[in-house]
Amino acid sequence: ETGVTQSPTHLIKTRGQQVTLRCSSQSGHNTVSWYQQALGQGPQFIFQYYREEENGRGNFPPRFSGLQFPNYSSELNVNALELDDSALYLCASSLSGPEQYFGPGTRLTVT
Amino acid sequence: ELKVEQNPLFLSMQEGKNYTIYCNYSTTSDRLYWYRQDPGKSLESLFVLLSNGAVKQEGRLMASLDTKARLSTLHITAAVHDLSATYFCAVDKGGGGADGLTFGKGTHLIIQP
């Protein structure tokens, strides 16, 4: 059973650009959630996808969007990057139980 | 709005000592999670507490949940240096997880020899 993987590991972008982050869920997991963790803070919920549909969203603007594919892998897209978007982005996958399995994260730096 | 508060936020302690981290939350929930995070790393799941009175132990760590008091504790017994990390509690409001987990700010724990 493979765990949750994310790519890339690190990324540097310029303010105003767009970025796509990727997540492969743990085998068989049909639900994926994305979180943003600013330095020194706890993770904040961005949104959740279940069977390719967004079914929950945190307090993030529409320029944060996502996709989930039939194989349950997922993308997080951020448009018009701002300096405050610099953070560790974590995805977590789950099946039917309460346990969520977090990936290693993507460190995004916006300059 | 669900609020999750941890205290202390910073803790420096000596090896061999005992200590407790507290996690208070503001609305009804019966799912409470504890995670460990090492610098630059992702979150490692420690405990999932699913009912009032739940108690779980793993090695030198023990977690408990009191849903009536909206309080969870993470107790460290005879601390060792390897337990140095940041510890987060997180609460699931319910709704099948579609609202995500709400995390506390974390407790940065340093254990000195």
C-alpha cells in the first residue's frame, strides 16, 4: 500500500503567477483534502474533494481551486499568487473512516 | 466559528520529567486528533479520539478526550529528547469531514538532556 505523495517538493514563484500542486492519494482513498500551513502556524483547511466533486471549502478565495481525477489524484491551483501564499501545502487522503493520511507537503515560496 | 486553543504554545522541559499539553475547543465535537510535526516535515498521526472519555496510549504519550468539557490532553511521561517536536491538536466539526479539520496553533516542545 503506497502512501500519499505530493509534487513538487519545493517551488519558487513570482507574485502574480499561477501554480499547480499535485497529490496522489493513498491507494483506494476517494477523499482528498488540502491544507495551507504558514510558517509557525497550524494547517488551515482549503477544501475537500470526494469522488471528483468539491464537497467542502474553508475560508479561502476563489483563486484557490482544485480538481480530483477518476484515479482520485488531485490538483490544487492557485492563481494570481500573493506573497502571503508562501506556505507548506499539505494534502490528506481518507476513505470512509475518520483517519486522514497526510502527504509530505509542497513548500511554496512566492517572491 | 470553531476555535481550537492549545497551551502552552512553547514548552522547554528536561528529560525524565512529565508534562501535559492542553487542547480546548469551542463547539461540540466528538472527533479529536493529535499530530506530531518535525521541522520541515509533514504531519504524523498520533491519536484519533472518537468518544467522550476516550483514552489512548502509545509509548510515553497518552491522550484523553472530555467532550463535555471540550478538552483534550496529551500527557508526556518521562520525556526523552526524541519527543522534541511540534504537537498539534485538531477537531473535526462533523459532517463527514467536509468542513475539514480545525487545528490549534501547535505546541513547540523542546526536551533538553
